[in-house]
Amino acid sequence: MIQHTSVALTDLGFGASVIGNLYRVTSVDEATAAVDAAWQAGIRYFDTAPHYGLGLSERRLGAALRGRPREEYVVSSKVGRLLVPNERPRGVDDEGFVVRDDLRRQWDFSRDGVLRSIEETLQRTGLDRLDIVYLHDPDDHWRQAADEAMPTLAELRDQGVIGAIGAGMNQSALLARFLRETAADVVMLAGRYTLLDQSALDDVLPAAQEHGKSVVAVGVFNSGLLSQDRPAEGMKYDYQDAPPALIARALAIADVCEAHGTTLPAAAIAFPHTHPSIINVTLGMRTAEQVGRNVQLHDQRVPDALWDDLRTQGLIRSDVLAWHDGGRDARCL
């Protein structure tokens, strides 16, 4: 449950960026099958954004959810990037999505921009409402995001149009300001509370605890380095080739995981739940097979003693909380 709201998330969420053709083409049948598999597995939180495939992710997610009981699932999308006609198309999007670039992204955190973005997302998805709306990557737009966008979202939340509001970013410091200084209920934290990076302990996680707010963790594999049992040369860390020292550290963590009867990716998914403010981990899921693997990894039991050993060996920070909820029920996705 997002604190102080009525919005409840399953422990595991479906990240729909990849079904917007992130990095490579995904067929509509693959995307639909992925959403179907997630539903069958009990996943009921789905995250998307206009940015993902210039609207393709939103269209595909909405189509795949159509006909399912609306009160049984939660959808989040994002504002801050309007999709507008591209006056100089070159054929293919240049921001990582394999889609035509007939549209382009235009930064806009104004009140009118927020309202327009939400209306266009509802049109693309075919949904009657959005449960959560995040400000998307407002790194360079703090003033307008804090002074215009967030108050606009707060009005919609207070009117009952939206269930919860927040911001999503790849950094933690500004997310902490959103929790401390604005009406945000929840933030989406990308890659800053993982087995390889616990910098969120310096700012956003204490802010969430102090103000009784919630955090959704994404990017828990740090772009891939934590996604396999044994990390190898050539794998990515935060969108770049991982340096040898970081690969060596990931391998050392993998060794400790194996000693505790679990795997590196299973531990990577479980790790964010060591903090009580983190209520959900959302993973990108492109195919039904990826959904099955992610659910299986999520269901693996990861012993609390693993975190103790990683702290003792200096592989994670000493101030990582030893908090747990008495053992999550793996069926409660």
C-alpha cells in the first residue's frame, strides 16, 4: 500500500518500457502474451510512460489489459514529456526505441502540459483513469516540476481523479526533495538501492521514512550486471560497459549468494525489500518467458543471513537495514 493513499501494489510490478520496442522490436503478440502471463502469475501493477516507444508501450499495455476488471489492477504512467509532431523525422527514434520517429518528445512540466499529457495517455491506453502519475525525469526542471506540475497532480489526487502522485528518476537526491518539499506520495527510484549501489540511504530513503511516504524500486539489475547468476565481461552497468572492478565485486556477491543457496538475480530482486519504505520492485518484462523467469526469481527464498554476510564482507554498506516482514509470501506478488 502506498502510504496515506488507497492504492495497493503487488510486491512485483510489470515494467512496460520494453514492450515499447526498447532496444529491439517486440511483436504485439509477444507483448500481449507477456501481459497475459503477468496477470496469470498474480501481478497487478503495470507501469508505462509516453516516453516508452513514443506512445507504443501505452497503446500495447492498454490493449492487453482491456476487458479485465478495472478495480483489480493498478496502472501508472508519467508526465513531463509531451509527444508532438516531429518536423525533422529521420526514420527511427534516437532515444533507444525501435519505432518510427513521426513524433518527438517535448519537455513540459506546466499545468497545461500535465493535463494534456494525462488526457493523451488515457486516449492511448483506452483507460478511464490512471491510478498513479509520476513526473518523469524532472532532473533539469525542478522549479517548474515542483511549482506547477506537482500541485496540478495534487489537485487531481484530492479530487479523486488520481489515486497517488510522485516522481521517477535515476538519481535519489532530487527524489528526496520531492518527498520533503512537495505533495508527492511515492517515488520511483531507478538503480540507486541495489546490491551495487545503496546511495539512496543518504537521502531519499531517510526522507521516505521521516515523512511516511513510499518508494517503488526499479532498475534493480543496474542495466544487466546483476541479472545473471555469474556476471561476465561485456555486461552493462547503468547503461555502460561494466568496469572490471565492478564485475569482480558482483562476482564476489554472487559467491556469497551461492553459499546461502540462492542466486545473484534473486538476491537483486529481494534486496530492495530490506528497507521498509520500499513497497514494490518493478521489472521490465518483454515476453511470457521473461515474466516466468522474473516470477520464479521473485519467489526464491533469500535468507536474511545473506545480508549479514554481505555487510560483514564489506560488499554492501554497513547501514543497510536488517529489516524484514517475517518472510514474504511468495504467492503474494
